[in-house]
Amino acid sequence: MTQTPEMHFIPRENYLNQGKTLVSWLFTHDHKRIALLYLISITFFFLIGSIAAVLMRIELTNPHGEFFTSTTYNKLFTLHGVIMVWFFLIPSIPNVLGNFLLPIMIGARDMAFPRLNLLSWYVFMFGGLFALASIILGGVDTGWTFYTPYSSTYSNGWVIAMAVGIFINGFSSIFTGLNFIVTVHKLRAPGMTWFRLPLFVWTLYSTSLIFVLATPVLAITLTLVALERGFGVGIFDPRIGGDPLLFQHLFWFYSHPAVYIMILPAMGVISELIAAFSRKPIFGYDFIVYASLGIAFLGFLVWGHHMFVSGQSIYAGMIFSLLSFFVAVPSAIKVFNWTATLYKGHISFEAPLLYALSFIALFTIGGMTGLMLASLAVDVHVTQTYFIVAHFHYIMVGGAVMAYLGGIHYWFPKISGRMYPENLARWAAVILFVGFNLAFFPQFILGYMGMPRRYHVYPEEFQFLNIVSTCGLPLLGLGYFLPLCYLGWSALFGRIAGPNPWDAPGLEWQIPSPPPSENFPCIPVVTRRPYDYGTNPDTHEPEETEEESHAR
Amino acid sequence: MPAEAGAELPNFPFKDAGHQRESALFGMWIFLATEVLFFGGMFMAYIVYRYLHGQAFQEAGAHQEWYLGFLNTAVLLTSGFTMALAVDFARQGQRNWLLVLFGVTWLLGAAFLGIEGYEYYDKFVQHLVPGTGFRFTGSDPSASEMFFVLYFTMTGLHMFHMFVGLMLILLFGGWSWVSPSFLLKPNRFEVLGLYWAFVDIVWVFLYPLFYLVHPR
């Protein structure tokens, strides 16, 4: 990127040094500080979830299940799932990057409801306490899906504590979503019309719609499970004519859209990164906007594809299958638009772009296998196998986590005011990409050969590929550990970045790094569409002005 | 726009009171949308089971005292009226009228909870509480038990919302009694009024589902 020779400095007054006490952080209403509170909390939860994953992979290196009992193994994968889904992935991009950037990107001084924003963090932590308590007291062995009647009647774990934790956590999501929606509607700067919003804001908006409309259904569903477990009689109880399948319908009505909660903000981050490092306006902005909204909408109509083998009506299965195929359309629009943006761009391979390219590759693999799973017959063959595990890890780790790390690198200069070491970061991105594929690609083959998920004892012919998969683990671990170290180091000692190290046009780059407490001394007036990267005129058609179109 | 110290402004991060008011109301409407989905899960369960066990639900519905449900509907809708008046007085800054109407609304809400509590007691006496003590004679007693599971869960969650509403009325009422400046932002009361209206409307749906199922 262009290195301007001018001297950069950290502004004397910025959001980081306005109050240095712990209390000033715990009672802050500043969206940027709340984002950092979230950053620390979810990194902690990520660590816990990762430890469970490491233990599982070690256990799977031998086919006889020598280290853990089956119950312990069940508790490990439940812990991994619950922590990673609700306490890391769902809050990751929206609550850290979204919280930090959304008001700045639309030219606002804070979220619409700053106190609600802080409350959402406390609610999140309170829910986390319940989840941790249930883990420490003995864990839960139901899987992250809590299928009835096992969870409501037979399981011996701390299901109620865990359900309460997730219920509370859900309200944190709802508050965040509500805050984002009102902020985007009401606090856009003058001239920041809907179609001048950065794509990251659009994806956060789409995600917020899902937060607000899907999460309450999970809340009521888990409440009903907890009530049934507590009182010994309840809505999903087959003894009194209840239908355990109803639980699955309600659960997936939330949990499938939840997948898009994880991937949509990731797509938004990728749109920003691709445009910034190919130095071009994003190709087909409007289409990407509609694709985001389309994914959010279609996400509510496809939950039944998790239930193809549950005994639901075959016609329901066919409709859900067809609708699931439809989701591929907006997803593909995005992938094609990103590649078209790269085409003839002035590409520079900084670390954030490496993460973005990894995202595109891995998301495409994850998405294509998703199409296989959306077809009824193939799904019946691979249901409950490692094929599913590999598929959703390609989307969630290969997609969401890659984008999260890419975004953290890209906006790190804005958050901390300092640069990270570029070469080390490039290596970390490559190591993560290799390690991820080594860990998860063999699982596609394993699953297709028929290895079931959620078992720690398996036939010996699967051992080789399982060992290969576990071999990816040290690389994967290194890929996460390196950024943790060098980002931590550079936050204190890195080279000073200056307000706009990437020479990017977004509003967040027009203010000092780190930003002052209320972002803008004067609310900016926006006159241009986003991604105005002054490309050379022969590759980019100038936009037709209104007079020109009238003249035509 | 001049540079100004943002967070000290009374309407931060909004331009002015009007901007804040419309944002607060908009936020409340979104919250109510989540509440609709929250209750929606249970209404879905009711629809499915009513379809599966229609006969058993009708028999169970015959054990419901329709006049208590009717009384409660009347009480709650009246409280909705007094709440709407209270919000209007808050908007006009008439603190005494606000407090009187809050008092009336609170008493009506408490009366609703009392009547509902009496019904729960009555169910207990008649062995209609789901669980080990449940006794029922009919074509499919266990499916009728499901009716009462739904009855207790749905009215229970509705009563919880009522309880939260009563606490908020106490809080807002107490606050405006102690410091009249609390009335300077009437959107607080408008938001509470929306919440109360939502709780009313949920009951308007619960009443026919649980009290008018049995053909008379």
C-alpha cells in the first residue's frame, strides 16, 4: 500500500485513553470500548471451545476411544458446539467489528441506544456464566442441538443451566440486533443514503433482522425444554401426545437462520477487504445488497433441510430441498461479484486480502457441498456423518472465522492506532489456510465413506484419515496463536499507523486512529457512493450522472 | 453543524427530542416484533396440537370457567384504556392525572393477576394441573393434559409479562412522583404504553384459545 513519508502520531485524546480505570471500561457507553469488551470475552470463549476441540481430535487419533469415556466425549462435543456457536461465532463479527464500525461507517457518534449496547454485553457475560457453570458442574451431553426427548427427559447433564445460559445470551443478540437496526435507520449522516452504505453495514443490517426475528424462537424453545425438564411434563412430551419433532422444527427455525447470522457479516467484511486491496469499487454493489437481504429472507424458509431423515413429509422435504438450492443463488452472486472486483484490480497481497481469498476458496467448497446436502438423496446418504461436520466447518471456520481474522487485521490500525507486522501476518494467514484444509478436508472423505459424527469409537479403516485430520491441528493452532501474540504486541509497540494506512475512502478512515470518543467532531456530509477508489478511467466506467441519463 | 460536546447533550446521540422519540418508538416496535415471535413458538405448538387432538382439547376446554376469562378480558382491556390515557397525560405533562391513571392501571393489572391466580388454585383443586396429580376422564385424557400444559405455559408467560409491566408502572410512577423532570421525556411512557398494549393483545388471542374452545 502507499507509504506516505509524513510522520504519524497517536492523537492525544482518543477513545482508549479517555479514562484508564477498570470502572471507566465497565461502565462505558462508547460503542468502541464495548466492542473491545466483546473482543476480550469472545477470545476467552474461543479458547475454551478450542480446548474441547483439541481434546476431541486427540481422542480420535485411535479408533478404540482410549482416553475418554463415551459420556465425556459427548460432553466435549456439546461444549465445543455450544461455546463456539453462541459464545464465539454469533457475537464475533457483529459484536466486535460491527459494534466498533457500524456507527463510524454511517457517520454517527454512537449507537442509537448506548446503554442498551452496554447492557447487551453484561447480558452476554451473564449468560456465559451460566454456560460455564453448567460445564464446571459436570457438563451437558445432548449435543448443541438439545434434541428432545433426550434433553428433556433422559439426559443426566446440566441441561437447564445450559439452556438458561443460551436463553440469556439470546437477549444479548436481540438487543444488539435492535440497536443496529435503529442505528442504521435513524442515525445515518446527512447524504448517507441507503445505497451509499458500505456493504458491511448492509450485511450487519440483514444479520440484525435475523437476530431480531429468529432468536426469540430459540428463546421460547429452550424455555419449553427447560420447563419440561423441570416439571417432568411438557409440550414436547410424547406421553401426553406431544411431538418431539416439533422441537426440531422450532429449533431449526432459529438455528438455520443462525448460520446466516454467522456468514452474512463475514460476507460484508470480505466485500470491504476485496474492494480495498484491489483498489476498485465493488462490482455490482446493488446486487450484493439484494443478495444479503435475499439470504436473510430465504434463511427463514429452509430449516426443514436439517430434518430430511426425521420422518417429515416427503413433500415438505422436496420443498425445503428446492428452497435450499435457491440460497445458492444470492451466495453465488456474491462470490462472482468478488471475483469480478478482483479482475483487473490493482491487487496487493496484504494479510487481510490473503484471509479474504482463503474465505472465497473455502466458502465456495463449503457452499458447493451445501448444495450436495440440499439434495434429498445425497443427504440421506451422508446425514450424521463427518461430511456434515466438514461442510459446516468450511462455512463457519473457513468462512466466518477467516473473515473475522481478516477484518481484525484490516481494521487493527483503526482500533489500536498501530500497524501489525505484515510479513508475520501473511505467514499466519497461509499457515491457517493450510492447517484448516489439512484438518477438515479429510473429514469430507471420511464422511462420504460413512464415518458417523459424534462417535469416538470407529472402525479401524478410518484411522489413517483421522490422523491426517488431527495433524492439521498444530498448524491450525499456530495460525490462531500467532495473531494473538503479534496483534497483542503491536497494539502496544507496533509502528504508528496514521488515520488511513490503506488509503481507503470509507468514513472510518477519515478520522484519526484510534478514533476520538465521539468519532466525529462534526457530523460528516456524504456526497459519494462507497468504494470510491479512484481507479484509472479505462477500467472503470464513470458513473452516469442524472443529467446524462436525462439527455439520453 | 457546529462541534459540540456530544455525550453531555440531553438527547445524545440524537439531534433533538423529536429524533430521539421516533427512534425510541421504532426500537420498541422492533422489540415487540421479537415478542410476537417469542409467543409465536407457543402459538405454533397450540395450533399443531389442537389439530392433532381436537376432541381432547374441546373436552378439556369444557373445564374452563368462561366467565372468569371474560371478566379478565374486560379488566385487561379497561387497563389498556387507562394506560392509553396515562400516556396522553404524560405527554401533556399533567403529573397528577398520570399518577392517578397509573394507579388505576396498576390495580386493574393486579386484579387480573388475582383472578388468574384464583383460576390456578381452582385447577389445582380439580386435579387439572399437569403432572402426577392430573386426573381427567375423557376420550383421551393424556392429550387433554397437553391442553392444560399449554394453558399453564402460555398464560404463565403472559402473566410474567404482566408482572414485568406492573413493576415498570411502579418504577415509572415512583420516579415521576419523586422527580417531575422524569416527565420531560414522555417517550418513556409511550414505550411503556406500547408494551402494555402488546400484553393486552396477547391476551385477546389467549382468551378464545383457552376459554371458548368448548362449543356451548
